[in-house]
Amino acid sequence: DIQMTQSPPSLSASLGDKVTITCQASQNINKYIAWYQQKPGKAPRLLIRYTSTLESGTPSRFSGSGSGRDYSFSISNVESEDIASYYCLQYDNLPYTFGAGTKLELK
Amino acid sequence: EVQLVESGGGLVQPGASLKLSCVASGFTFSDYWMSWVRQTPGKTMEWIGDIKYDGSYTNYAPSLKNRFTISRDNAKSTLYLQMSNVRSEDTATYYCTRVRGAIFDYWGQGVMVTVSS
């Protein structure tokens, strides 16, 4: 199985900050990484697929980049509605595997 | 509007069986692969498996393959997850998801399964 090492586990930010989350895969995943947002008590919401393709409805302050084994997800100008947990998912190889998640909190 | 509504969860004893259902609406169910994903109380996410749009093919996480079975009834727009010989580590919230472009674009609200004596 491909291991996805996501960091940091938690992040504290002020409104308007830029934050970055990283995921490192245990092998090359050919850009097949997606990013999800999950708010408490809610189902995950797909934000980005294939490293950097924003899903319909995803605000442009969200972005993704990377290649090979190393990927990042950023939120520029953090807004209060962005307070949530974020997960990466590799879908290059079965079984699909998730990162452990990053909890974004307000400073 | 795409909707996925899971049911069938609850408290179950170790070693028992349980079948979860997911009723889909708002899209042509028979056009899409579907998948199950679970999230433990510690928030770890785990892909369980998926099923082809016509039900002819399934994939499973190797660790669950021998105990979990995914099926579907396209006439009822319903996805199923049969869980057998459940263990305490199967305690989780189970999500039904639609698959588009190999990943999960819509998720149900989730159904909780608690395995305990």
C-alpha cells in the first residue's frame, strides 16, 4: 500500500493568512492526489483533484501543486469558513489511501 | 441535486454481520462506479472498496476483502455493504460515495457502526 504522510497534524492561522499542508507519498503517485475538506459532523467535500484541478465551486484561494512523491495544498487569505480538517488522497494505486489529516484552527 | 443516504448502522456484537444500504438520487446511478469509505473515531479515513456501474466488478482493500462485500441494485439506485464477522476495529462512520474520474466526488452523510459486546 502507498503510505501518505501528511503534515502538519494541526495548524493555527489568523484570518487572511496563507497556510500550506503537505503530503508525501511512499512512492511516485503521478500527480494522482486529491484534497478534501471536512467540517465537524459533515461528510468530506472534494476540493481539488489531480494535484491542482479545482472542483466546481472550490474558491480560487485554494490551490495545489507537486509531482512525484511530494505535494502541497494551500489556502491563501484564510477565511472563517475554511476552519476544518483537510485530507489528501492518493488514487494512483489500489488500495487508495488517505493522509492522516490536518486540522486548521483559528489563532 | 446529488444525494446519497446511508442506513443500517447501529450497535452490533463482535462476530455478527451487518448490511449497510445507500440510496442514491439526483443522478443516473447506473452510470457510475460507487465506493465505500470509512472513518474511525480517531478520524482515520480508509477506503473499503468500489463497484463498477453494472455491478460486474469490485475492488477491495486487501485487509477487508475477506469480510466485506459490496453490491448494488441499479433498479433501486441502491448500494450495499455487507459486513461479516465484525470486529471492534470496524467501529467507524461509513460513507457511501459516488466515483467520478476514479475519486469520490459526492459523499453521503455517513452512518455509524459500533462494534461492542
